[in-house]
Amino acid sequence: MSRIGLKPIEIPSGVKVKVENNTVTVEGGKGRLTRVFDVDLHIKFEDAKLTISRTDDDRFSRSLHGLTRTILSNMVEGVSKGFQKTLEINGVGYRVQKSDKGVSLQVGFCHPVDFALPQGTEAVVEGINKIHIKGIDKELVGLTAARIREIRRADDYKGKGIIYRGEKLRLKPGKAGKTALRK
């Protein structure tokens, strides 16, 4: 039995929810999100609450129950508050600039890397080494931040590269073993 799936989702004031068959549209102050869910789940909107129930107890329906509730909760939170991921760029000469289509990164390659942001996200550059990715779709914001991070992941020896804010790097010691053998 899914404990997460049984919790109702409270709809804050200023957010409109429309449920047709299994297509849910959530509209708020930041924007509008629409998503189609599986037919094995019943989604009801009553008394400013969204509830999800399943038709049967087979494995597939049980696995979707909690996931659907979490996705709907993220949609409601996204159109009311929005989501943000912050990336930090570490390294000598590494920097980021806002460009007309997205961001331009100089991260140790011989050329700047231009990254075009997908529709529904925006980037705010703070200084020369911080990028804030903002949007209403949590999945899209996380995917965009992950793709920017993959351009130059922080290496294990020097720590140069792109990391999430608050991420702790465990640096490897290097070639300490080779100097001990020279004696």
C-alpha cells in the first residue's frame, strides 16, 4: 500500500486545477502545466484537494500510485512557487556569461561552449561563476542543470569543473604511491 499515494494534495489559493479523464492541467501565477497520467489511476479534485486512487492492486498500478501523487504535487508547487537549481563553476579562468539563447561557458576548452536553454527554463548568472536555473517544471529544471553540469564535471583530483551548490567533492590524493617507491 502506497503511503505517499494516499495523501491528498492541498491546492493553495490562486491555483486552478482541471481534471479531464486522466489529463490534469494546473494553472497558477507562474504559468501552466499539463500532463497525461495512466488510465489505471483515478484522479479527483474536490474541496481544494487532489486525491489519487487506483483501480486494482497489481504491481504496475501500485508502482505508479506514489509517483503520480509526487508529480502532481510538484506541478502544484511549480506553478505557485517555482523551482531553482544552482550550479557553481570552479577553476582558474572558468566563467559563465549570459547569451541571447542561453549561457556561454568557458570551462577549459579551447572555445566557449554555448548552451541553449530549453523553453520553460531561464538562467540567471550571478557574478562569473554561478548559474541559477529557474522554471516551473521540476523535471525540466533538474534535467537542464544536469546537462550543463555534464559539459565539464568536476574532476576527482583538482576539483575543477561544474558542481551543484552544496555538493561536497571528495578529492583523491594523486600519485602519492609513486613517490614512496623512489627511495
